Amino acid sequence: MATADTYPHIVLANDGKAVIEGTRYTVEHIAAEQYFYGWSAEEILRQHPDLRPAEVYAALAFFHDHHDSMVAAIDAGKARAERARGPEPVSRDELLRRRSAAQSRNG
């Protein structure tokens, strides 16, 4: 892994993704928490007590310095997850409607 020169706690993995050195966290993961949930660095630290403030701030600095490409990667990951999840489950109301319709047909 190579260290990203201006981000002391961030390294580039073999696949080119930025990760927090010595952890399982990608910068994309931390960035997505701020992007989707609006979490501050302090909230990210509360959610991930195994991270140090300097690591979170370095990840967020990397995110904001590479905002457009990071947001594109985050959105692409969200789209992949939604495709993998498949169609939305049928709601309870829809199941009850179907049961009522089937009972009406069957008399």
C-alpha cells in the first residue's frame, strides 16, 4: 500500500481505494456516512469508537478534496446495492388486499 502524501492516515490499497491505515475502513465508507446521514466527524467517532479523531478528519479531508469522484463512487455503490437487493418486499396492506381478493373469488 502507498501512503497518500497529503493525508497522513490514509493509504491507497492495491485496488486503488483509499483506506484508513491499519483499519478495515475505506474512505468511501466514512464519506458515505457523512454524505447520506449528514454525520459530523464527532458522530462518526461515536459510531466507530475504534477510530481516532485524526483518522476520521483525514478521511473527511480526502473526501472533500476529491468530492466529485467520491460522490460518484458512493452513488454507484448505492445503485449496486439496490440492484442486488432486488424488488421491494410486498407491503402488509398489499398482502391483505390480495388475500381478500382471493377469498372473494373463491367464495
